[in-house]
Amino acid sequence: MSNEAEITAWLATQRDAMVALLRQMVDIDSGSYNKPGTDAVGAVVQRFMAEQGIPVQVVSQRQHGDCLRAVVPWDGPGDNAGGHIMLMGHRDTVFPDGETTRRPFAIRDGIAYGPGVADMKAGLVMNCFILAAFAKFGGSPAPLLGLFTGDEEIGSPEGRAVIEREARRARAVFNSEPGRVSGNVVTGRKGGVFSAFRIIGRAAHSGGAFTDGISAIEELARKVQAIHALTDLDRGITLNVGLVGGGQSVNTVAPWAEGQIDLRYVRPADKDDIMAHIVAIIEQSYVPGTKTELTVRGEFLPLTQTPTAKKLFDIYVEAAADTGFQTDGEFTGGCADSGFTAAVGAPTICAVGPVGGKAHSPDEFLHLDSLVPRAQACARAILRLDRAGL
């Protein structure tokens, strides 16, 4: 029996074990700023890898979840095969602490629900079982690296350096973000910038000394309108001030206010153009006397399909067909760590994880029947990289 037959047959027996591991991960709060929770999901990964005899290196991070490197050595002749094959995924979610208590992992009619069930704890589970399969049966054309990061949802401010370092020596990168509801993978993504601004005004009694005050909230409102006006859908540029706060009390002219900006773009040149406009808005005082500071908190790079990435995509499409499902590539406005790996030259394919949708919402779901086929297709694609010249 060939390695491909052995690996895919074994994966076909692992659906219940995959669901059990997914339940463990989903029922742990792991928001991007919850380092203990994100590391607790990492501990689930580490326990699984220990059971499979796969060594894991912890790359400690100060503020966010540690990065984990799970390595399955190459079993071919010599020491290596010219770079590793990288399976990538993030353990953090966008949800607040307590979300797993309010709506824990649940299954209804073959569909799983829960915070992060699709984005992207199912992808983590898939990667775990692919690594386990190759550890059992061998056959990979290069060493396999499973990289499990902890801060993707906020732009990977700490994880990016680790991702880029590993990607520079990767033959191919499979990012296990959720497969699209259509069943497609992702071959193109927007870039993004997450930034925050804080406005200082002057407090005063809103009744007895109104004219002595300088309202930071009024300044924020005017800046939000100006920032949103930069949206240009024809160019694929969107601006969203998604969080705001400020003020001291209802009867005080607001001495401070703050907001957070999400910028998405397609062309790198557009990022520089729009950021320059944002800076100009931040520097302008619509309400005289206010002062504003802007801080960039995280950034994603666009994912574009290079010729070598197209070869990777083609071999994945073939592997999917041999597994029993059809897939194609599509573009999405969402950002991901795959932009970082592509930018340093690693052939990258994204959203090869199990199929789900409504990410970042209380209605997030995962088709459990996609767990095994998506794992099998990814394993087949790995085994066929030499054929694709990768």
C-alpha cells in the first residue's frame, strides 16, 4: 500500500477523534489578548503531539500566545529535502472572555457551532492529524513543520517575525484558514492595517461652563466621518472605525475619546495613499484645541498568486478531485497570515481548512463532514509537491 493510500485511509478513521479534539479547543476562551487562554489551546496541541511522538518547540511571546513549532522529520535519504513544508494556523479568536460559557461547542444536524469553530480551530485540528498521519506512515517529500501562532486576529504583531522566518525556508505553505462556504480555497486576499487614535480635549461642566470645554467626542465624530469617506469600493478600499470610546460623564464636556480603524486594500500603493490621508485627518483639528495621536497596532500584507503559488494551487485542485470534491480559488476581503508568507516568496495557498462560515459572529459554523476530506486533500497535495516541481 502506498503512503498516500495509508495516510488517507487512516485519516478516514479519525473523524470522531477530530471532533473530540475540536471540542476541547473550542471550549477554551482564547481571544487575541487572552494569553493564558491562547496558550491553553496550545497545551491541547502539545498534548496531542506528545501522544503522536512529535516534538514541539515553544517560541515564547511576551504579550500574546506563544508560537509552537511541531516538526515531523523527513524520512528520505540525507539530512533534508531543501526546505520544509509548512502547515500554518492561529489559535486566537476575536471573542471576549466568557464566550465559551455562553455558547459552548455544540453539534446540530452535522454542523458544529462555537466561538472559533471554523476560524480557525478546525484548521488546527486538521493540521494536527495531517502531521500525525505523516509521523505514522512517512512519505513526505520534505520535513513537515506545523506552526501554531497566537495573535493573527490582530495582525500578528509578535507572531509575524516567526512566520516570516519559517516561510523564508519553506518549499510550500498551506494555511488552514476555513474553506469557503462554496468549498473553494483562497488564492487572493486584501492587505490591512489596524490602527488606533486617541484625542485629548478639555473637561468642563456641560451646563455651567460649557464654553470652557473642548469636546474630544465631537472631534472623534468628525474624524470618523472623514475617515469613512475614504472608502472607495471600486478600488477595493474600505475604512471602518469599529471601536470607539470616550468621555467622563454625561454632564461633562468630553476630555478624551478614542477609536480604532480597520483599513483594507488590494494594491500596496493604495495603502500608502490612504494612510497618508488618514494621517492628514488625524493631524487636523476639526474642533480647535484638540490634539490627536495615531498608533499603528498591526498590519497584514495582501496575498497574491505567484506562478509558483499557481502550481501549488493546481496540485491541490487535483488532490481535492481525487479525494472526491471539487474546489476552485477565490478572492476575499479578509486578511490572513498567508500574506506574510507569500510576501517573502514562499508558494502559499490559503483556506485549505475544513469548510465553515459566518466567522466572527455568534452564528459561526463548521461542516463536520468536511474535516476528513479536507485533511486528505491537503495530505495528497503534500505528497505530490515533487510532481509540481515545488
